[in-house]
Amino acid sequence: MIFKKFEDLPVWQDGRALTKKIYDTTGKHEFKDFSLRDQMRRCMISAVSNIAEGFERGSNKEFIQFLYITKGSLGELRCQVYLAYDNKFIEESEFLVLINDCVALSIQTGKFIKYLRNSELTKLRYKLKQ
């Protein structure tokens, strides 16, 4: 499958879905730490935006660099999810879903980085093995 735009990338689609979960979770009345709420949202905005920006760059090397930034943002978000749980802003069930989704997206991003390192395809056309 060849992806001609970042919106077609499964890693971006999954990141977008996780962004929605973060907004839904942090938008609840129980989430009283607005600084933590805003930082969690910024992490996901950064993660999906870096996937998009990296895709639009001119080379795999640049794309990989932006994907590493995505992984960093996901690590930061995981830390913040722990803090939200520790301070009882989120329930255990929400905590487990968010942590698992963060880890899964980070792994997915890492696999995509590995693929791009070994790929001869460049620029706007990326082909993933099915």
C-alpha cells in the first residue's frame, strides 16, 4: 500500500484517535489540574503534528527525526498519565487504556522508523508491507 498523504498513515490515524481520548479524558470535571490537562493535550498535538510534518518533509532522514520527536512526546504523555492517575484525576480503567494506547503507538512508531531506515522509497510515497 502506498501512502500519498499523512492522513492515510495508520500511525497518524491511531495518533489522532489517542488525541481524542486524551481530550475526552482531560475534559471531565474531575480533572482539576489545568496545567497537567493542557500539557497532556500539547503532547498529543505534538505527536500527531510531528508525524504530519515529517511526512511532508523531503526525505526519510527528516521523517525519521520527526518520528523520534513523536516517540518522545508519547513518553512524556505516559508520565503525565501516571501523574493524573496518582492524583485521582482519572480512574484505573482510563489509566490502563491510555497507558496501553501510548505504549502501542510508541511501538508502532518505532516499527515505522525501522521500516523507513531500510526503505528505498523517499519523500511522499511510502509503501508498507502488508
